[in-house]
Amino acid sequence: MRLSRLAGLLFIWTLTACREAGTVSVREDPVFRPQILERLPHDPEAFTQGLLIDGNVWLESTGLYGHSELREVRKNDGEVLRRVALSPRLFGEGLALWRGRLYQLTWRERTAIVYDRDTFEELERFRYPGEGWGLTNNDEVLFMSDGSAEIRVLGPLSFRELRRFEVRGARGPVTQLNELEWIDGEIWANIFKTRWIVRFSPEDGRVIGFVDLHHLPLAEDVHPGQDVLNGIAVDPATGDIWVTGKKWKALYRIERPE
């Protein structure tokens, strides 16, 4: 194991252990614990890997072999309006929408599938090295995570890697970066197997702060089948930020940091 990866794992362990002990120790890195402002239903069978808002619908990528899909879901009641099932050999991962094209990653299959946003018809596929976890974009490039502390910057039309950078906080590299979302010039990332979100600069990976979501899911939504926190979506029309998890019963609109 590389020293940087070991340091990142120790960082996450320390962060989680301090939180469970009732304190948070992140040195200079700010921590924000948002209030919950709204709740909407979420399919508890959806193993959420990627989440977007487009108008009045969620666009969602779900995982697990034999169950992975691309979905269009009505926001207010969670009804699935449209779905495309992936091959049982593919495990769906991160999702991004760029100029009418939907990009869906796969976990270990090294394949990105591109769909037409309006029709859900497949347009093309790209190959990439290693694993695919999370995906987001600004108007120019795609940002991809692979479970490490590194973020790859990709060209949307070629899927070629343009550069990469490491996400680093006061205690070193932050590993296990999962689902990604572009929010107000920052990137937000779920840290896998925790209830933390890290906010970082898309230029150099500098950590801006952490979002503490240990109060989710709400007590009334806890159920035996739920898995980890995963899924961040910002509403382009309102700026509202929503979060959920794999097989969670609800999506939550959270307070924005100042």
C-alpha cells in the first residue's frame, strides 16, 4: 500500500473515531453540520451510485450486478418514469450530464456508457483504466473518482485523461472518494463507508471543508436493508442540495453552508 493511501485511510479512521467519541478533530479543516430542510421519498431498492436533478426529475444510476440501471424518477413521489437496465455483467456507478449527453460509469468493467438525455438511447462507449466510482462535470470537463484520493479530469468528447490531482486536507490525502457533485465552483464527494462529505477545489484538490451527516437517515427512515450514504445532487434552478444513500427510503434537502 502506498504511504499516501495509508495516510488517507488513517485520516478517515481518525475523523470517524473522533466523531463517534463526540468530538471532531480535523485541525484547520472546517466542519459543517447542516439542518434538514425537506424530505422526499426514495426507492429503498435503489442502490444509488450517481444522482442528478434535471427539471422535475431525478436522474439516477444504480449499482449491483444484475440490478444496475439508468433511471429517470419523478421528484415529488419517487415514481420511476423510465429505466434502462445494464447488462448483468456491468455494475453501474457515477453519472454526469453534459450538453445533452448522460455519462454512466461502471465499477470494474472499465467502461463508460454515453446516452442521449432525451431518448435514453445509447450513443457510444468509452474505455478507461482502473475502476470507475463517481463522476461530475462543469461546462468544460468531466471529473472522475476511482476510490482513491485522486481525481481524474477528462475530456467529455474523447474521455481522455487531461490531468489528475490529489485531494488533500490538513491531515493529508482524503481517500475513498465516491459520488461527486459540482456545487458553486467546488466539488463535493461522499467518502465511502462514512457519513462525511468532503468539499474540495477542482483546481488543486485543496480541501475546503467537510459536511457532517451523521444525523442521517432520520430515525423514521432507518430500515435493515439500507446501505451507506451515497448520492449528492444540486438543483440547477434553485441551488438546493439533496443527499441520499444506497437503498435509503428518503432523499433530504440540506442547508447550504454559508
